[in-house]
Amino acid sequence: MVAVDYLRAIALCMILYDHLGGLFNPGWIVKRYVDFFFAVPLNIIQDFGAFGVSLFFLISGFLFTYNGNHQNEGRKTLKKVMKIYSGCLLSFLEFYLLQRIVWCVKETYWSQFSLRQWIESMTLVGYFTGSGEVINGTTWFLIPLFMFYVLRIGYTWMQEKVKVRWNVLILEAVLAVIMLLLKVLKLPVSSWLIFVYMPVSGLILGEIFRDDTQVSILEELVLQFVNYISMTIWFWVFARQYHDSSPYFVSFIYSIALVVLFALLNDKFKKNKAVSFLCRISLSVYLVHMTFGCFLLTLCSFVHIPFTLSFIATIGAILTLSYVHMKVMDRVIK
């Protein structure tokens, strides 16, 4: 679906704007105008970062069911997880080596972290030990994504045994059991795993847009409602700030509306080289932009380069680095 490529490119731009623009420089003139006309009146949090992340989650679920072809799903999922995880490890290693070189001249923000913290962040173990992620705060996205990859193996296995509506409800029941266990065990990773409901919502959307769909519009609405209610409950339990003070769900609803709109208008979209390029490197961008981007922006600030120019130059550097990173990833796991 060509329209999804455009959605992925939009999501990528939102995240880059959030992490390297609005978050890094709250006083940036561009941010002030974007906040005034869009973020504040539309109640969009995190400088569109939550919007972009929600889109990525929805796209992951949507394409899974929309594309079909679930043969050997276990093997394909394992290969995909290994590739992403290897890319994560590689991005940390690249940045660590760069920092070791820089530290010979001057300490940086990342100098304060111990080798153990680097390893826990690199391996994602910190999310399970309670240490969190102190090096690259964007990698939390991988925790619920990997969980979704595991769940969809079971969904595929059940696909030929039960109707779609029952398959989704079984998936929701499994998720409810998992969330109850997380509540009982009080694992630190719980507040990240609840985001798995977002790709599940995309999975439900993908089912109704398939050419051979077995889901009616009414069933789609009921299944989305069940998923939404479940997600709301567990967000209130594990991440109440996103339910009460910083409503993540507003951006999530916007994302659903955007996916539906683009899917309906898919025939209006044409392939575009720039969009295709951004899609190809999107994972690499996500893995490297926060660390390398913030470092480059800090360097530009140190030599007094105007922020807007620094932002543009940094985005160019990140896209170039991400392309190289993608090529290396492709060689690691073919």
C-alpha cells in the first residue's frame, strides 16, 4: 500500500521534529508557531512525538494483516527481531566508540554513565532491571513492538482455525492475562509493554481493508472498542500520566483517523523516491537519531551556529548516517 509509505515518512518527520527540535530547544521560533497553531489547540503532546510513535505502531499492525502471507511466520518474525535487535546493538556501539574518541578531548553528557549503564541500555536489559534507558531514550519502542511480534505468531496460528473476530478476541484475552500478571509481578517493564495495544489496533484495521476481508464494519467497530477500553484500563493502571495529565490517547485517535483516511485514498498516492528512501531508512533513523542528533546539535551550539541551521544540518547528517547504518544492518542479517 503506497499510502502507508507516506504515513511512515510523516511519522518519521514528527519524531525528528520532536526529539531534535521541540525537545532539544523549547524556545525555538518554529516550535512556538507550531505550538500556537497546532499542538496547543489540538491537544497534541510531546511536540508530535506521541503522534509519530502511535503512527509507527499502527502501521506495524496494519501491514501485518493487510499484506497477509503468514506462512513460516515464526521464522520470519525471529529473523525480523534479530535484525532489529542487531541494529540496536550496532547503533549503541557506533555511538559509544564515537564518545570514547571525543572524551579524549572533552567530556560530554554521556560521560556520566558507567559501562554497566551503557551495556544495560545497549541490550535493553535496563527496562527489565528498573534502570530504564539513560543513553538512548527512544529504544523503549522496541519492547512493545517485540511483544507484538510474538503475539502475532499465535494470531497467525489461530487464523485458519477460527474466524477473525474470535481470533482478535482471543488475542485480547491473552493480553488481559499478560497485563494481570504484570500487575501482580510489578515488573518495571510494564509501563512500556502496554503500548502493545496500539499495533493490535492496527492489526484490526488491516483486517477490514484486506481484499478478502472477513470482518464487517460493525465487527470492526466492536473489536476496536474492546481494544480501546482494554488499552485505557491498562494505561490508567501502569502509566496514569498518559491517561490524566498528558493524554496520549488524543494523538492515538488522530493516528487512527489518519491511517483510515490514507487507506481509503490509497489510489490517489503515487510512488515517490524521497518517500521510499525515508521508509527504507526509517528504522535506522529511529535507532540513531536521538544519540547522534543530540550530540551534533550540542556541538553546533558549542560553536554558536544558529539553531535552525544546526537543525537542518543535523537532519541531513542523520539521514546520511542512517543510510550507512541500514546498509551495514542488511549485511549483518540477510
